[in-house]
Amino acid sequence: MAKSTPAHNEYINDWMDKIKQGLDFRKKYSTRQRWSDYRKMYRGQWDLGIVPVNKVFSYGRAMVPRVYFRAPRVCVTAMQPELVWHAKVVEAIDNLLIKQALLKTTLKMSTLDSYLCGVGPIKLGYDSEFGYLPEQAVTDDGETATQINTEEGNRIEYNEGIRPGTPWALRVRPEDIVVPWGSTDASSLPWIAHYVLRPLDDVMHDQKYKIKEELKGTRTPSMDDEPRTIYRPRAERDKSLPFAELWEVRNLKEHKIEVFCENQVIMSSDDLLQIDGLPWEFLMFNPDPEYFWAIPDVSMLEPQQKELNDTRTQASRHRAIALLKFLYRRGTIKEEELTKFLSGIVGPAVAVEQEAENIANAIVTLQPHIPPDLRAEALGILSDMRETLGFSQNQEGAFSPYHGKTATETMTVEQGFEVRVDERKDLVADLLVRIVRKWNQMIFRLWTQEKVVRIVSPQGEPFWINYTGDQLRGDYLLTIDPDSGMPVSKGLKYQMGKELMELFGGDMLIDQIGLRQVVLENYDAVDPRVSRLLSATPGMSPMAIAAARQPTPMQGGGGKGAGGGRQGSSPEKPMDLTAFKTKMQGGTK
């Protein structure tokens, strides 16, 4: 194998120095040293003897569901009149990718990272988890050279949210990213380095890497400021398994992606994914006014959390001491008589020895008390923690134990809370829009072969459209309606079907057969036969079909009718995008 040159080594050393400076920057201006402790608090891992009241966990679990989107969807609007129908196709593609790439899970984990560490990094990519190269794109069998060990046929990539030839977005641990010293915000990074720990065997069989000298596999126990005896979770279980430590650098200045491993540059290529900046996004709820590394919510809660634990622990110890106790004079009561005294028998006769000068001095009762100030102290600490995050007891899912509040007080508290939560939800919505916008740029550039997607026209007709990325290229406005993130349940479908029937039953402009089919399909979970009550009747006369399709209030429906099966095109015979646009504009094919 070829040996490294001095210039080559100098180039690598220069980048390692930059990364070291970035590590020092993070150590000095972030709460990196405390992230492990914050995660332990969230998990409920406390020192022995501590009686915790884990508000770090409860506040986190109350906040995360309120700010991420449980059923994320985007609405695409064309910025040019000629792209109106293209926007329909782009919207269908985007919402399908959101589900396939498991973006909901990514947003949820990034939200938790931002709560615990201040920064929730999300890495964007295409086709392969560890760098995209056009020459290793999707093959005829649907796999890629980057995901399969071509020698043995085994997988070397394992993330189910990454599919061949499609964009993806993954949550990355905050401690695995390094930015240049002095970085102020995510929108002005000249480069970003990502620490990747991969099994050595997978690295050796990954064809995108050009390995000049055989890799040995390094096992640095930890990064920068962690104790040197702690291994990464994945590498901790089997310390004999060889892993390779990679630094993947995205260089915006030179528009390159480079991977460093064991004093080698094992990958160096033009970065086709640097579209509208670096293929990275970040969620930060509490930005720092000067530095890139944001402020975790938990760092604000930590002092009160410790005080609350101490208060509850002290109350527990006081309660243990305050149990009913007795003092007795030795020799005044025999052992068997003392046993009768301490038994649960009602009215036992306990004999006292004659040596006792005074029976009252034979046994003395002690009844200590629990300091009442401890509870007041705990309530004060809880109030401070709620003020820090803007939560009230009602927002935590509990009723206030105090007097009933007026409607004005309740509305004022709720409005203040919603402002703070809506700000965080708006940040998550902006993050989702930025991710999808970069996905679209990847699609426009990299989807050169025809693909097919299903959309529905304004008239309710399903169309299967074939297209290429270049045909969809254009400017689009992406928006998210926060209320549209509501998950669709069986109960909601039933309610919507019932309301549709009440609104449009008997309407001459509405397909009554299709309307009834929508309502009956909601009963499939109870009895599948219900949805088949509308059956087609061969030989049915046009007049009868017309009567069934548009019944009067005194008539019922029957038969599927043509409306239930209307279809603009099929998966077997998809319509060209240009033909679909012409049809929707009122022209002919």
C-alpha cells in the first residue's frame, strides 16, 4: 500500500488541531461536563440514600409531547403560477418521505437533546449514512454499494430510517459534533466535524473509503473531558471488539466532505449534499447570546432539583426518627412483660417489678415531630422550578391544591404558558421546514430517473404521476399548520364520517355512494362485513344507478357507483407530469 507523504501528514495534523480547538471551545463555553449528570437525573439515577422528586424527568415528559409534531405534515405552495400542479406532487413526496425517514422520532429525540444538553443536532443525508458518492448510487436490485458488503453480501449499515436513493435525517448525540472555535450560531459555520464510531470490519468493507494503510482499530475510551475509563455505550459491552474512530468533516469553504481515521484521509470528495449550506440542522430552545453552544433547561433546574431532593430526604429521615418510641428503666420490667406491652393485644396486664419506685418512671413515651417548615420549603422550590420553565401545576397534568381560581386568573396563566410553549413549537416547526426544504433540493438534483407518486386532484380523483427531480425544480413555500399535527384516530375518522353524512347526505353535487362508503369503512375494525354492504349490482339500469347515487331524503343508497371507483390514472399506467398539468388546467392530453 502507498505510504503517507509529509504534506499529507501535515494536512491531517492541521485538521486535528482545528478539531482539538473546537473541543476546547465546547469544553469552555458549554455545559458539556454536566451532560452525563443531566441524563442520569432524567433516568432517575441518584446516589444511595437520596429520596428524589424527579422534576427533571416530569418536566421533560410534559414538555416534549407539547412541542414536537405527533403527525408531522407540510403544505407546499408554488411561488410561480406555472408550478401550481408541481407543488401537489412535491407535497405528496415530502409527506411520504417524512413517514419513511422516521422524521417524527428524530424530532422527538432532538427535542429531548435540546432540553438536556441545550443543542439537538440533526444530520441530513442521502442514500448512505456515512457519505454519498454518485458512483455508488442505487443499483438495479435496489441496494447500494455503501449499504452492502459486496464480497459477502452482508449489511454494513443498519438504520431503518435510511433507504437507498432517498433523503434522510438522523439525530446525532451533541457530544459527537465539533464546531470551530468562536462559532456564534448554526447558520454561519465554515465547517463541522462529526465523530463516528463504527465496527472496524464495516469500515474495511465500505467501498467509499480509500484505505492506504491497513487500519488497526482504535479504542479511545472517551472524548475530551470525560473520565478516560468510560467507553461509549455501544463499545462498552465488548471491549475486545475492534472499532474504528472516524472524523467526518463537512467543509463549506471548499465544498468537500473528508473522513479522517488513524492518520489517514480515507475519503475526500465534493460534497453534493451541501445545498443551501451544510447538511446539518440544530434545535436550540435557549440560544446563548454569544456562543454556539446553547443553554440546557436542566442546567437551570439542577440547583432546585438538588435542593428539592435534600428537602425530601431530610423529611424522610425526620419521619423515620419521629416514629413512636419508649424508654424503660432496666430491671423494672421483665422481658416477657415488655413483649406483652409492645404487642398488638388490646388491654394487656403488664407487671412492673417492686423495685420501681414510681410506675410512671418505668416506661416513658417519646413522640418527636416532623418540622412543618420542610413542606413549605419543598413547595417554594417547586414554585421556583415551575417559574423557570413557565409550567403551572395544571400544565403538568395535575390540579392545583389551593383555592379555586377565577376565569381571568386561569386565562392569564394559560396564555403565559402557551406563549412559551408556542415559541418552542414554532422552533420545531421551523426545523421541520428547513429539513424538508433541503430534502427537496436533494430530490431536484439527484432524482434523475423517473419515479411514481400518488396524489389526489381537487375533484377527489386519485392520480399516479411519473416525474423526475429536474421536472419539479422550482421555488416553493413550505408551511406547517400546528393543529394539523393531530394524529388521526379511529374515533376521529368515525366523527368526521358522521359529520360528512349530516352535511352532504342527499346533496346533488356529492357522490352519495362514495359518501356512504367513507362512513361504512369506519366500522371495519368492528365487523369487516359492514364496509361491503354497498355492493355493485351487475346489469343495474342507469336510472336505478342515478336514483341510488342521488337519493331523496326518503330513499336509501345502494351500489358502489362509478364515483367510488373514479381514478385518473393507475400505478400500472401512471400519467406524465406534463400531461397531468395540462389535464388539470382544462386542456387535453
